[in-house]
Amino acid sequence: MPYRVCFVCTGNICRSPMAESVFRARVEEAGLDGLVEADSAGTDGWHEGEGADPRTVTVLAEHGYGTAHTARRFEASWFSRLDLVLALDTGHLRALRNLAPTEQDARKIRLLRSYDPAAGAADLDVPDPYYGGMAGFEECLEMVEAASDGLLAAVREQVEGQAA
């Protein structure tokens, strides 16, 4: 059974699809296809059925990442099939913890930037680039990429532990 990861932001059109795309690329590069699955969702359903924000698509494409995406809302029932739920900021972290059916499910939730060793403990949010320009989307990508390496190492450890 694959190790399942879901990235969560507000509307699932900017930060979480970016994180999903970057992490999928890391998983593929590491040869963990089929062992690790990445997905994303939003805490709200405002953009359900839509593609990623055009600025997200542009930044991902410019950096060689996949851009296919359909927005959807995170559902509490998903906790039972997920191994790790990654919030993009502390607001998402709180919303997900409130949604978690059990304490065991709540323990699956982490902030994505907690996997970036260079991130300070007081600054683990990935800022929402939606209301700004392209520079915010580039900054978001940099933060996601920095955290993805540490996340991959942690997930690889879990996957190898399951195989043992």
C-alpha cells in the first residue's frame, strides 16, 4: 500500500497544487513512484473543479514541473486513507485539526515548512501569493522546494520502515 501525502491550502489553486507538483517530481526523481502518492486539497470549496491559478501554472511550467490540477475541498473522511497531511500555514493547520475525527488523525497533520531545516520555528507559514504578483508565486515555489527535500527524506524513512 502506498504512503499517501496530501497538501492543503485555502482554495487549492495556488500553494497546495504547487507543493503537490514539486513533491511528485521529488518522488519520481527518487524512484519512489508507486510507493508514495501525493495529492492536494483546500480547506474551502470556493474553487472546486477549477484548475490551478494561472500564475501557479506559469511558475511551475517555467521550472519544469507538471501543471495538471483540479481543485477540490479536503474532507474529514480522507484522514483514514492518508498517512500525512501537510498544511501550508497555521490557519490551515488549525482548520485541519478541527476537522480531524480522532487524535490519531490530528497527529498526521504537519506544517510543510517544518521539513525545511533553514526555516525558523516561528516562521513556518508559506504566505498566500493570491493577492500579489508573480514574485509571491516565485517565493512560494522556493519555500515549497526547500521543504520538499526534507519531506522526501522523512517520507522515504517511513516507506523503508514499512517495507522492513
